[in-house]
Amino acid sequence: MANETSTQPAPVHSMDEIVALCRRRGFIWQSSEVYGGINGFWDYGPLGTELKRNLKNAWWSDVVTCPPDGPDGRPLQIVGLDSTIIMNPKVWEASGHVAGFNDPMVDCRQSKARYRADHLVVLQPAEGATNADTPWYAFVEGQLDSIAKKLKKAKVDPEACQQVPLPELPVASYARIIGPDADKPGTLTEPRQFNLMFETWIGAVRDEDSRAYLRPETAQGIFTQFWNVVDTSRVKVPFGIAQVGKAFRNEVTPRNFTFRSREFEQMEIEFFIPPDAAAEWYPWWRDNRFAWWQSVGLAGDNLQLREHEADELAHYAREGAGTSDIEYRFPFTAPGFGELEGVAHRTDYDLRQHAEHCGKGDKLRYFDTDRNERYFPHVIEPSAGADRGTLALLCEAYTPDPDRPSGVYMNFTPRMAPIKAAILPLVAKDGMPEVAENLYRQLRRRWPVQLDVKQTVGKRYARMDEAGTPYCFTIDGQTLEDQTVTVRHRDTLEQQRINIDQVPSFLEQKIEG
Ligand code: ATP
């Protein structure tokens, strides 16, 4: 949920412009768009697929293949897992999701719209304190503009109003609230629980016994296979299990582009530690994960780390268990922030729950050979969203520049850029296309690169600026004479000549170095 903790100005560019670029250049489209789309579901086009894959690959490489040393100075042990989306429904009873995975929601009797109660904010005009007939105006957090007309007509100045989150108001006061899409007060229902898990049925018969769920998080696949991993992988606590995969939540109000989708991808680590080791590992993971998001390009002050208040802690958290969010200031949350990743000390809640629910109880305690004792390990869980991460990369990279033909360029880091380089023959004659194709064939073995022969070179540069391609190599008349090419740097527009033989090492150093 967006959270307003900063007073810094919003980024100048609007979300509409970013969404338009994503559509135009094939980063992200509505799912089933030819049929009018489907609310809360998004497809990634060719550029978006590469961008999201780069983010997921970087995550896998930096947390599983080659993680940093832990707080004890030892190389971290983390292994991968790929568990199913549909699991035995008892998993979700044990995890607490069947009973507790609810969002309170309110319906509008007039517009039939449905909102998450904790997403609604109510504007209270100052005179409302004394006059009980003065209506209050609800709007969806971050979307005050959507009720601007209504406020203008009623001569209400939002600047002179107090903003109160709906859950903080007594239900008795709903009678005076005008809903975001209503024009009269008293149409909002009181908040009701709504289970966010998508249901399905297994086999031919649809009844209670065949009911199953699409997983709302990847974590439970990890917890239920914890014992198999321990038995087969020679891992010893402290160690982690990592998984990237789809999760599904029937969000009440999917919105803000891909930020709140109904189908999305998570990148989760469950890091198992001795019960008394959270003070050592929790801050290490929190700071390490924050630094990772900086390393993929969210290095400015649009990224923040926020430690949870005690009343925000999740259902599994016990007193003293830390939880923090790594948050990004999206254009639609500004000046507030939206969550990219949660880092939580989940205690031993999940392993204990599964041990109890599967009937094996204490027999499933982990045996620590170093300490010569049995226990349920505690868990530090860094749980990140690949789609929210990709969206943050897109928002951060979007750089308007009126002096360029494209009017904008995407300044992804070379590691995240969907296309690493373009190879452009200046003109499609005089042997230039042949030299360009040779270079292209050589580079494509190692990186996603593009050969673009047609149109003026200016138009081709403009296309690469919008795709966020950091380098363009241009083959011109001089190349044929002295074997040099021009490198155009996307951000500075600087041009330099290097030998054509040096292009692979140049790219390697920029992307991997
Ligand atoms: P929120 O409060 O925004 O609903 P959450 O706290 O429920 O998020 P978690 O359960 O901690 O989210 O999930 C971990 C990560 O999964 C989030 O940090 C986010 O990046 C991603 N995520 C969760 N829900 C969605 C969603 N509906 N669409 C896209 N990504 C999501």
C-alpha cells in the first residue's frame, strides 16, 4: 500500500506518459487486449520480457549463484526451488491464508464499484467539524484528481480539508461520506472481509473435497519442501531456499498499472537461522536487499527503507520480530512510496504450523549437529515482486529530453537494458550492411543486440533511446578504411571511435564489469 512519509516533490513526468511509452514500444500491454483486456492482468512485450528477465536473472545470480558473504564472513548457502502453483489445500489452512488472507472491502451501492477499505481516504472540510450536514468526500489513495470536478462544484478546497484514512472513521459516519464514484452521501457499505485467493477445482467433480487454490505467494512451496531440501542437499542452518514464480491474488481494486495485479511474479528467499540468530541476520538481510535494489538502478532518493510500526506486523509476527519494506516512490504514489519488497523475521511460525498440521509435530524439528540440539529454525524472508521491480525500473529510467527527436530516453543500467547495443550501418550500401551484419552475428552470441539497417540514422537512434539501449555502434565510410566504428553513448550523446575488434570487450566491460 502506498505510504505517505515524504514531502519531496513528485517526479515531473506523469504515469500516463510512461504507460504510453510501454505500450508504444512493446514493454507492457493489457492481457487479451484485442478483447478489451481483463482487469488486473498484464502481458510483457518483447522489450518488457527482456527487462523483467534481466531483473529476475540478476536476482537469481546475486542471491543464489553468487550471493555476498553473510554477517559471519562466510559464503552464504542458498539453493533454488521450483514448486507448483496449485498445492494441497491443507497448505493454506496451515499457513493461515484460508482464515486470514482477507482484505476488508467496501462496496458503493450507487456505482457498484468495490474498494479496499484501507485504500480509501476521506476529505473532511474544516466546517464539517461544526456542521454535521457537511458531506465528506472519499477518494482512492493517490487519486485525488479523480474527484476534482465534484469538489470544484461543491466549492470545496482540498487544501483546506483534513485527510483521514477510511478505516479510522466509525461506520456511523459513513452516512455523510460521498464515495469516489458516487454523487450522494451514504452509499458506501461497511467494510467486509474478502478472501483474496483464487479458487479452482481439481478433477471432474466440483465440490468441497475438490476445491483448491492458486498460490497467493511462493513462500509456502518453500516451507513445505524444507525437510526434503535438508535431507537431500547437504545444507546446514543457516541457509536459504529461493524461488521465483507466479502468485495470484484476487485483488479487490487492481490499479496503478502493474503495481497491483491479480497475477504477478514473486522472487522470494526463506533464510533459515537458529532461533536466537535473528538479531544478527535480520538487519543484514534488510540492508543487503536495499543495496541490491540500488545496484540495479534505483539508486536515487526515490528508494527508501521503512521499518514497520508494531501495529503493522503480519499475522505470524511475534513481539520483537522485525519487518521492513523497501519502497519506491512511483509517480502514482508520490510524494508517498509503494512497496517493492518486504523483509520479515517470520519467526518459526510456518515450519511449526506445517509440522503440526501434517500431524508429525516435533518429529520435524531440525537437528543442528553443531549445537547438538533440535529446533524449528526461524526465518528471515526477503519477498520481492518482479513486476513491481520492473515497473520501478521503467519509472526510474524514464527521462524526458526535449532536445532529442524521441523527446525521451530510458536510462536503464547496461545490466538491466533489454537491448545491450544496436549495430547501425550509416547507409544501406557500399558494403556497410555486410560489416554490420558480421559484427551483429558476433555480438548476438553473447548479448541481446539489434541490427537496424533501414531509415535515417536519427530515427534509428530515437528508437534505441526509447528502448533504453545504452550503446549504438555505427558503421560508416571510415569503418571500411580504418576498421573503426562510432560508439554513441545514450545518456551523454557523446560519440567516440573505437576499433571494431574492441567492440566485444568494450561491451563486456560496460555490462558485466
Ligand atoms: P500490498 O500491501 O501492496 O498489498 P503485500 O504486503 O501484501 O503488498 P507481500 O505479501 O509482502 O505484499 O508480497 C511480497 C511482494 O509481492 C510485494 O512486496 C510486492 O512486490 C509483490 N506483490 C504483492 N501483491 C502484489 C500485487 N497485487 N501485484 C503485484 N505485485 C504484488
